[in-house]
Amino acid sequence: MREVRRIPARSRRFVAALFVGALSVSALAHSGVAVAGLGLGGLTGGPSLSGLKLSPTVFAVARSGGPFTKAPLKPGVGTKVTVDVSDARSLQFVVDRKLPGRRVGGRCVAPSASNRNAPSCVRFKPVGRSFSTSAHDGRNTLRFTGRVPRLRGSGVIPLAPGSYRLRVQAIGAIGNRSPELAAAFKVRSAR
């Protein structure tokens, strides 16, 4: 017969207090009462995004600067990104270029001589590295320049004319992530 070890009373009280505290915080959050400064998105469903919009969706790339700028952009240069955020500390962005492909083995791959007769498809290829900015609850508005961090090393590169999509994900205080949202846009040549 196996020996049953008793949990010390102090440990039992500590675990019970943690459990009751977590239930109380979760109940407050779900009832609409703000739980300020705790960053407990994991208890209340995690960070979330909605209403991602780019305006305009066709634009030229800025001549200098990083991915985002606080300075007003010239007409036709860059785009305004708006997204509604809840329970997130930062936003992470990725730019993908829209490219033609061929459907091979259930995957959309780059066209080649060997797959030229395969069904056509659309594929997306990331450009540069991901980039982030701080976020706050409510509507977040950013000015995107059309420039992204280099894949290797420092510095940024301008997007070449073509079709793209901008993906965004919210990141909570403890590193939990929202589902991604995406919006399409086109880069045109500078006039």
C-alpha cells in the first residue's frame, strides 16, 4: 500500500489563495471592471485585434526613414494604418510580397521549367524582417512608409513596386499573441 503524503497546511493555504485570487481577477475582468496594470490577458482571452485598415491602399515608398514615422507624409507617399487593439503591449508587423506560383503536391511553389504545366496559384513571400511598435488599448494609428528592416544586418530597404499584404499581430504583456490580421496594398513607382 502506497504511503499518502500530506501537504503542509501552509502550502494548502497558499495554493487556495492563488486559486481564489485568479478567479476573482477573471470575474472582475469579464464583468467589465478594469484590472489596471496587471497585464493578465491570458485570464481574459488574451490580446485581440480588429478593424485593420490601410488608407490609401496604393502608394509610393518614402525616400528615407524607418517603417513608421511620426511626421506627416507627402500626398501619395506611404499609408495610414489603423487597427483596434485590446490588452496588448505591442504590435508586430510582417510584409509579404504577392507572387505567382504553381500548385505542386498541395503546395504553392515558385514557377520553374519542371512545373510549368501545373495549376497556377498565388504565393506570398516575406520581405525583410518583422518590425514592432508599442500599442495601447483602443484605436492605434500609424504612418507606414513602405520601408522594412533588412533581412540581415541593420538598416531598412524600400519595397519595390508590386502587390503586397501587411500582417499584424498583437502581443500581450506575458508574450501571448492574438490571431493575425492582414490587409492588401500595392506599391507604385515614385512619380
